[in-house]
Amino acid sequence: MSELSIKSVKTVCPYCGVGCGMVLDTDGQKVLKVTGDKKHPANFGRLCTKGQTSAQVLTNSGRMESAFVRNDRSHQPVKTSIAQAISYTAKRLRDILDQHGPDAISFYVSGQMSIESQYLANKLAKGFVRTNNIESNSRLCMASAGAGYKLSLGSDAPPGSYQDFDHTHLFLVMGSNMADCHPILYLRMMDRVKAE
Ligand code: SF4
């Protein structure tokens, strides 16, 4: 394959909330290589093992590449086009809604979804289905963390700038194994600890 047909695409690591910048080399069909984005202000080229191996998950990962519908609980799932699966899901939801009302439906979405996906899921739940029953791990997880911050530190606020890492004289880390959970920020913290 000629180097000309390989395109580099800048993106953000899909895993933890550190948000490391990465560059994907792709031939248009699959991701060939993942490297850290040297210019990205979160990681300056560093990636942890999860970020570095993210191409494997995108290529031959064994994940489903098509929709499947089980026409009856006792039947095997049947391969179906995405459009058909969406229509079928919409019809089933409509039937439940008409028969049992909005609170018969609830949504459990993910904190890992993009802001746009969160918006769409909330719009669907509250604006169209008209139920308040929407929950995600972001609330389940952060409600307890927020309550803990407020009780212990007197305040719960969004995190500051990563640049603060390079200026602080004190780190207080509690209840978190940063080295495992947010490795690149941990390395950044340790760079500062060594520089002090
Ligand atoms: S620390 Fe690792 S998992 Fe988290 S965003 Fe960076 S590369 Fe991805």
C-alpha cells in the first residue's frame, strides 16, 4: 500500500476521562496504527496501554458488525440491517408506550457516551417518550463522589486545568489508584513531584 493512501486522523482516546489526544493512521477501511498526539495539551504524545492498543478493538475484535433481532424470546437472533432493527425497536417501544404509558419505559445510558449522544438520549426519553426514567453511571457514580467532596472538602467543582499540575506544590489523592485508572495524568503528576 502506498504511503499516499494512508491518512492520519487526529482524535481523542475513547477510554478514560483524561482525554489524551491520539493520531490514527488509516487506509480508509481500518486503523493501522495509533500514536499519541505530541501536540495535544493533555498527554503531549504519551498514551497508556489502553490507548495504545485501541486499534485492536476496532479491527477483528469479534464485536458484532451488524444488528441482530430476536423475533421471539425463544428464538435465535437473526442478522438484520441496522435500518430494520431501528424500525423494529421503534415499533416495539411505540407499542409499549401506547399500551402502558411513558413510565413503562426507562433508559440506562452510559457516562462514556459523547455529549451529543447524551443530549439525544435525554431528548428521546424526556421530550418524546415523556418519562423521567433516565439514568446513567455518570450520575450514579458522580452523585456519591460529589457528596463526598462537599462533605470532606466543602466544595464540589469541575476539575481545574491540567496546567495546574505543572505549578502546584501539593497533590492530595484519595480513594483513587491513579496509576491504574488515569495513568497519563499520574505520570504528569509524578513529573511534577520529581521536579519539586
Ligand atoms: S490515560 Fe490511557 S485510557 Fe485514559 S485517555 Fe489517556 S491513553 Fe486513553
